[in-house]
Amino acid sequence: MSGPVGAHELSRRPVGGIGEGSVAGTLSLLLQLTGEAVLVFDGAGRVLLANDEACELMAGGGVLVGTDVRLLFPPAGPDAGEGPFDPASLPFSLDGTVAMVTCAVADGRALTLRVRCEAVRAPGETFLLVALPTDGDARRAREEGRALEDLVRANHRLSGTLRIVLDTLDADDLPALLDRLLEEITETMEADGTIVYLAESDGFHLRGLSSGLADEKVARFMPFGRSIERVAVRGGSAVRLRVSAPGTDALRQGRLAERDVVCEETGETVKVRSSLVPPFTSFMAVPVWFGGRVISIIEVGWRARRPMPKDDAQLLDAVAHYLSVQLEGTFTALRSRRAEHLADVGTRLREELLDAATADATPGVLGCLERVLEVASEELEADLALVRDNEHQALVVADLPLGGPHELACDLEALAAPCARDGVAVAPVLPDSALAAELRGLGEPCVGALVDLGEMGGARWRALMLRPDGAEPLGDIELEFLEELAADARDIARGEEEREQDKRIAQALQTGMRNELQDVPGITAEAVYSSATASASVGGDFYDLIRLPGRRACVIMGDVSGKGVEAASVSAAVKTALGAYAWEGLAPARMVRSLNEFLLGFSRLETFATLFVGIVDLAAGTIRYCSAGHPPAILVRAGADELSILDVQSGVVGAFHDIAYVDGEAALAPGDVLLLYTDGTTEARDPSGAFFGEQGLRDAVMRESAGEKRFEGFVGRLLGALDDFTGARLEDDVAMVALRFDELGPADETGPDGEKGGVSG
């Protein structure tokens, strides 16, 4: 350290491409790397900045920022450090020349320092001071002491990291391990606490915090792009952050809406909503990456301001990298546990509704529905608010948790519409939604979900399940729980009507024995049935085409296990039931689900069926279908140059309760041909025992629909190909239905014939 600063001034020539944030970050790093003590103080003598060396040398590792510089270099006399600050009163010059001065260190000793100080050329009075002990032995002792402290700290960090690694090796119960990991990270970093958030579809949800933060107010949810995670994710690695003390003006305003958070890497200041700031003054935010995305944010912090070495940030990055796989597994296991628990709750509530539906005494399903909704709300840590329609005054009134009945101005219909499915809707109420803003203005809980069960018992059933402002929104697992509960409640509440429907189906069994295809304008249809039994009319394979209002049609193809009269009787029941469900406007999956419950209660035979149920919307040019264990339908595209397989599959019908049935959907074009068939087609064998198979069927379809071959006789030609393959010896019933879509789109936009390519007319 030789020569005045003025003799070796820093170059102030601007360098292209270096922004203010880069310069601030570089200077901050320079101060920490230098072995000299560095202070910056203003014209009032207040220390604005001090590196670690200065804090250790002059304050014994304490905080220097905000200290009066005169207390570090007191002038002689009894009035030292009192009265207005005068830079000239300091025991060294301010022109950069070297001076030997005595410093009052923290332990009361006097230490001789070599000091240089110079005014900084910037607006306002700012001074830069650089100091170094003159005593070589003292300097070496300090360096050795610092090296020993660094070694002890590094050893502590290393041993803590090894504990984390060893604890997670071959751990069977990772969710139970999470709490211990948070404690170990806190202890390893000598921090006051550790917080972990999990990324879900709407933001980061709180999933754990160390025991030292049990009484602290910690944000349970951080939305994407509006919180600490924005800085951490943008940096890609651990960032060191500091919460600035509020200014006088901010304190005068009362409650602070936002806090300034400073990134020590760049010097950037980010405004963060106060409720999202962790209960720390200094902290590190660590993104956990897995598969190219951030799955978690870990915050490790200290309540008091303290230096955070870059090595610590790098260590936390290494720990996060190691833990990424374990954390992904932990969070997956936690989600699975939550889903299993809610599934158990849903089953219990469903059984309670079923008991109410089958009991002769009141209150019945609707009488216990409110209690079921209350239990569901408690499971979600939310308050229940029933919503009623006042038809006389055209008002929507909610019985709010805190204020009681209150008119809602928000359009609940618009909120529920995008989430409506099969007569029910569960719509999330997010923090930035219009409904949340209205409820927040009333001082009510404002985050959760709207559950709309539709019309039941002559009244509209809707409810709000609400968490307090600032709480985490309902996750996808919780919303799915409510969706299932809402669908079950609606189905069970309409049980009386469905039982009456079942009675009509049972009475109509005999009239459903005949397979037929109704005439549907816009569709040309043909079918073929070949039975392996002597009486072709009493087999287990069946099909139907039903014309529905609104240019829609329902096509059905099924195969009941067994043969003969018993199989045909069940087929008739299935056809009749599906026809009734189709006229009710149910979606295919809901039709099959209702049929499954009907068959399990109706038939005493150990019988099951495979089904294909499709709802054709000619105006929209789509088919929505449910294939329940049935061979996948084939869609021959117009021009016969491409086959599409409708391969969304569900389980068979009539075997078990609670089988999940799902819908698939495909777009249609004029001239497309849909081919449905039973498994007797693909399982047919030639004399050597080889199967005709799906590939054999597809080859036959392409061959019989190519060129100028007409649609009429299409399925007959396919049956002929099957007879040629088997030697006209079928071992199982075979049914095939082909539909050509001639007129699609709005009625006034299609021609009268609608024949555009494909198997020609």
C-alpha cells in the first residue's frame, strides 16, 4: 500500500456494455476480495459501506454501517464524537496521502493503522478510506486468525453437507426426512431458519420451514414473477439478498405495502410485496432445478444483517443440485399422500350421500349436502359460504364467513363457465381475480374455489370455499377432489330420477333386442352382423345409431360376454339404457359410468361388456367418444390415403365399481368414414391358427376403400375378406358398423350430397 490515491486514480473512462448493475456488483466483489479494510462514509460522518475486513478489524466482526466514523478515529479531548461532523477534525488528511493513526478497536485496544482517505468525485460528500495495520506481527496474527476462522467455518459447512448427503442416501420415507433436512441446512449455514417452496401450476407453495420459524409469519404462496423467485430464477443460481430498512417517509405511511430487497451480486433493488418477504434481513434464495425447470425455492436466512460469503451461496447451490432428485421424489410423494387422503375423504363423503339417498327417512341427499360441503371445506382449510339466487330481485347473495349474507356483484356464471363439465363446475378463485378483489374489499377470505352443482331439487346449488387473503390458492389435487365430489353429489342427488330411468330400461328389455341404424341426415350408415351361433339374432354383439336433436347422433357398438339369450338380454338392456342416456344429453364417459353402476345392480349374471359410445356433432364436425375396453375404432380419412385410430381407452363395463371412464375427441371432415367392429373381427383365425389381427383389418380397410370403390357394400366386402381368411368358419360373433359423414358444418354451409372423397357414393 504505497502512494496516495490521487497518484494512481481509478480510470473513469466508460466501458461499453457495462451497466450500472454490473459496476455495482464488480465493486462489491472487489471490496470483499481485497485484504485491506475499506470504509465509505458521507459528509455527516456516517459509515455507508464496509467490507468484511473492516468489520473484523475495527468492530470485531460486528456491523459498521451507520456508525459515526469519529468513534473509530476519535480526536483528542473530552468532546470526541460530539457536535456537528467536520471532516477536517479527523486525524488524517482527505487528499489521499498516507497517515499513521490510532484506531479504537472493539476490544478497547488501540491499533495503529496506515490510512489513506480521499473524497469521491460524486454528487454529495462521500469519502473512501483504506486502512492496513502497521504492525507486521499483528497483521500476520490477524491473517492467521482469519484463516483459522475460515477453516473452522469450512469444516462446519463440509460436515453439515456430509450429514445431508448421508441422511438422504437410501432414505425410504423422504417426506418424513424433509423436516430434518431443513434443520440440517439451518444448522450447517448457522442460519436462523430455512424455508422451502414447491413449484406448482400457479406459483410456489410453502411445503416446509425449520422449527425456528414456527412462530413467524411466512408467506404460504408466491405467485410466479412477482416475488423473490423472480430474482433467483433469473440468476439461475443462489443469490444473496438483503432487505433494506424502510425510509422515514415509508414509516410515516403506516403499514408497508412493499419492501426493498437488494441483490448483493448486482446491487439491483427489487420491490417485493411485504407479505411475500421472508422474516429475514439477510438471506439467500436458492433455485432447485430438475429437468430444465425450477421445482423448488429454498430460502436460508438470518434475522439480523450479516455478511454472506459467496462460498456459502455456491455451497447451497451444490446442496440444491444434489437434493434435486430427492426433492422431486419427496414432493411427488407428498402430492401422492395428499391425493390419497383426499380420495379417502371423497369416498367417505360419497358413501354418506349414498346412505342418505337410499334411506327412507329425511333429510335425504339435499338435506345432508351442506354438511358434506362443510366437511370438504374443513379438509381444505377453507371457510364455506353458500350462495343463493334471489330470483325476485335478480340478486346473487353469499352467506360470507365474517359478514354474513351479502350481495355479490361479480358474475359467477362467467367465472364458472370455462370450468363447466357435465353439469357441474369447480372454478378456482385466484388472488388476482375480480371475485377475490371484491371479497378482499369486504375484509373477507378471498382465495379458494367456486363449486357450482347446477339445478337440484328445484334450486341452484352453489358454494364458495375460501381461504384468507395471502393464503395459498387451492392446488390441482384439491380442485380435482372438489370436482369429483361435485360430480358425485350431483349424480346421487338425482338418484330418484335415475332409478325411475332404470325401471323404464328394465321394462323395455324386450324391445331392445333388434339392432338397427336410424336414418340421420348428413350420415350414410351400413352394418353387418355375423353370428357364430345358430341363431344370429340372439348374440352378444350389438350396435345402434340414434338420431338426436341439434344435428347430433349417438353411435353405439358393444360386445357382451357370453352368448345366447342371456347375452342378448343384457345387450338389449345396455342398448336401451344408452339410448335413454343419450337423450338426456350426457357425455359418453358419463353415459358409460352410469351404465356400469346400472349393470352391477341390474344383472345377477357375472357379465361384463366392452363398449364404444360416440356422440357425433355434425354442426361442429367432431365426434366425442368413450371406448370402454372395446377394440379401437378406425377413421378412414377422405381420399382413403390415411387411417386414424381412436385410441383413448377406458376399462370394461359391468365388472367393478369406481372404474374411471374418460372421453376422447376427433375432428371429422366430409367424406370421412368411421368403422366400428367387435373383437370377433380381429380375433378370427385362419385354418392354421393365425389371427386376422388389427393389421389385417387395417390392410383390408385400405384395400376395400381405395380407388373408385363405392361406400355401399363396404362392410359386406370386409366381412367377405374375413370369410376368405377363415374359410367361412367364425369362432365368435362379428359385428361391423360404418358411418360416412356427408354433411358437416352449419346446415346452410354444406351441399346436399356432402360426398367429398373417401369411399365414394
